[in-house]
Amino acid sequence: MLFLLLFLHLSTEVRSNICSKNVLFAEEVVQLYDQDRRTKTKETSVTFNIGLKETVCFEISGDANNNYKNEKYELTFVDVESIFTYKNSYDFAVGKPDVTCICDCPGLEDHCSPNRNSCVEDGRRQDGTCYNYYKGDEVSDGCGIFSPMGSAEICCSIGFEPFDNERYRAFEISTPVTRGSFHLETSTKGGTPVFNRTFAADLDKGSKLFIESVAVSFETPGKTIPIPDGWYFGRATSTEVLTNVKINGLNEWDINRLGWLKYDDVDELQYLPTEVKPVFSANTVNCKENAVDVKFASDYSNRQIVEAKSLEEYYASTVESAVRMDNKRDLVVSFRQFDKMKAMLTFSGARSVVQHYSHSSFSDFMGIAVLDKHSNRVLNITVYQAKGTLHGTMKIGGESVESFDFTMENIGSTDPDAVEPTDYTNYIQITQWCSNSAKTELCLHTGDSTEEICKVIYCESEENSQFEIPRNEIDYTAGRRESLGDPSVWKRYANPLEWFNGINGLQEVTCMLVVLLLTTLPSSSWSSSTRKLT
């Protein structure tokens, strides 16, 4: 037979820990029957909701037969963290171009041609990380008397080196394991400590643990982690975590994203030369002086790193810290905001429970609602001379649209001075947003009183990020090979002056033979051909 007894008594006292007033605090006494042993027993369960940084306090009495002593319990939700395991990772550099070019004037010796292997000639590595570039039909400025003889040619070898010699680590994360840290402290009615224990609980599946003679269980609040799956990065020499920029996956080489210049397993830099071809161009400034203007349409510079934001900054309302542990291939994220959890402590015997709480208070507050460029909606609230737990409501046009609560950081402190009222700033993530046609109000109150302090707040909205035009134009002729289907090739090699600049391959040989054939044919052949055509 089961029966239910509900007792709810409230009392206040001065404590070193601030105990929150919990409106959902309840006790339940259950009678149990063991069918095998044919014995009856009773258990008392105490249930309540507990939020991050909160401490719930109560006193539990002995039973009617004096089998148990009166004891005080304090349970504190200390912190919560998620552990993300790396699915994939690699090291990379921000590419700084290392380009060597020569410009070949028309006439005399031929230094540059479509067949020139500039990477070999310039003494570069031959493992695919050097790209050969050729451009013909270039203006021959600076070539002096040879300028009228034809077009100049540009040959380049393109490599990359780390910008500022900095090395970065990219890593991919997915669904984490989330654990909460709790502290349970017990003392006699006279204040003598009985035991205190800090323990962890699985918040993904819920947990049931036995601490001394007490059964402690938690119900999972569901998925509350704001950090999405994907790729993140940071400097290899630090534990930082950066986001807000696009990153290549393990087998991706997009030059417009970070991570296209990867370190291999022997610490050599690797990239895909075919990705470089469309974004590189070179133009003659002064061919005789080898002055060549080199441009990259891709943003290969350090600007992408500068625009990156730390995880703590990007998710300012929820993330307290984010630390990489590369030796374990883990990312550990601690949170400053988390949903309340249902907790239950179960004791042997039929016992009565008295909840203890400390008064919460504040003198004033100010707040602003912010919609940032990433569409994060946050209330920035500063309260003055505050302690304990405060409850808030966001109202639009007088109607409540969202509620929340938050606890001062001094909750759970063993320092008596920490419970003194202090000024405190908190960031609350919200789902609603302001209206253009109605005023937005923020109201705060303590759990000790239903009286609210309400203020009209300002709503600040940032525009979404705008598209960016690449800083340099893309030269789509970069690296092209000459073809006899191109009329400019015939125009160029039909000039006999160009023949003195060396033979550039089959294309030039073909053009020379055609020109020689046409110029050496007898005039009678041209006349007969003309008559036949007419």
C-alpha cells in the first residue's frame, strides 16, 4: 500500500552558503513491501528543481522510533561541462605566398616558355606543393629595342610558407558527453560536519548515485548545449578554441577557407595546386627588370584569423570557458547558463523535512537586449547590491513572453563575506525579440516577494554579416597553355622577329612552317588558285 504525505515548512537563518527558496520543493513518504522477505519499510523522497550555481538546503528529522538523527543537507549545483571528442583533426598554416617570377623579353635568348618547369629551375620541392605558372602575350615594357619585336612572357614558380611562422590545429566535433558537478554537505542540527562530497552526474541520460546512505538521482533536462557540430580551430601552441570563420574538412582544399595549407605526417606543407591556378595572376611592370605584379584573388592573408572569435566571445551568454586538450583529443566546455534540473534525494524511514532558505535581494538593475550579427539573442543585465536568486520576466506590450532566473556567483561559497550583496552582471540567452510597435520591459523580483521592479529596456540589433568582394581580381588566363585554336597564337608566331627569341614548342614550329610555305609558293600558284576560286 502506498500513501503520500506532503510537508512543506519554510524557515530562514543566516548561513555561510546562500540557500535558494525552491517553490517546487516537496517531500513524499512511500511505504514499501518486500514480497520475498515479507517486510514493510518506508522511504522519504525529497524532490526539487536546482539551477546552476544554486544551493538547496533542508533539514530532515529522525523517524518516530528515533532510528535516525536530525541532519541538515546542502546540495549545490557547482558547474556543468560538455566533453567533445575530436572526430578528425589536422594542423595547418595560414598561407603566405612565396613566388619567384622571370619576365622574358622578345628577341635573343629564350628564357621562358610554356614548357619551362619553373619549380625545378628555381630549386623548389617537386612533391606537388610547387605550381608552375606561364603567361604569354604579355606587354614588353622595358625591353628597349626588342619591345617592337613581339610579346613578352612570364614564368613563375609558386609556393607557400606559414604566415608569421604560426601553426594552427583544426578539429571536428559532434555530440558531446555532458556532466554536472555537485557538492553534497551534511551536518548535525548543532552544525557539526558529518560528511561532504563532490561528485559528478551524467546529464545526458540522467543519474542515480548513492552518497553515504542517501540515494541521489537527477533527471536529464534534455539537449541544452548551444554549440553545433562542425570544425573549429586554434593556435597549436595554446588551448584556445576559435570559430566565426570557414574551415576546410580533413579532405577539403578550398583556398578560400582556412586549412587548405596542411601539414602532413612529416611536418611538410601540402596543398592542391589546382586550387591556386584560378586565383593567381601576374602582370608585367618592367620586363627587363623582372618587375612583375603578382596578385591573389583568394584571401590568403592573416585577415581570416583576425576575424575569428573565441568560443567564449561567440557564445557569451552561455559559455564560460572552452579548453582544448589535444593530448586526449578532447574539447572541454564549461557553461554559465544551463536549464534547471529535477533532483531527488531518498532517505530510509518516514521522516519530515523542513526547507531552509536565505533571503534574496537587490536594490536596482539595468538591462539591454542585444541581437548580434550571428542572431544570438541575449539580455545583458546588471543588478546592484544583489544576492541570492532573482526571477525575471521579459514583457512586450505588457504581455509576458519569456521568463528566466539567475543566481549570484556567491551561492555555495564557504566564505561568509561572499554572501554580502554585490553588483553582478549576467548574460541571459532568450528566444523572443523586441517589437517595433510595442515597448519592451524587463521585470525582476526575488522569490521572497511577488513585487516586481520593471523597466523599459533598449533593444540593440546588429546587421547580419555582409558579403565581401575579393580584394584582387581573378585572372582566369593564369597558367593557360597556348593552343593553335587561339588566333592570338597565330598572330604572334607569324612575326618572323619572334623566331629569334627561341622556339617555344610544336605550336611555334607549326606556325613557322605555315608562314614559310605561304611565302615561298610561286606567284603563279596563287594566281591559278585565285582563278579557280572565281
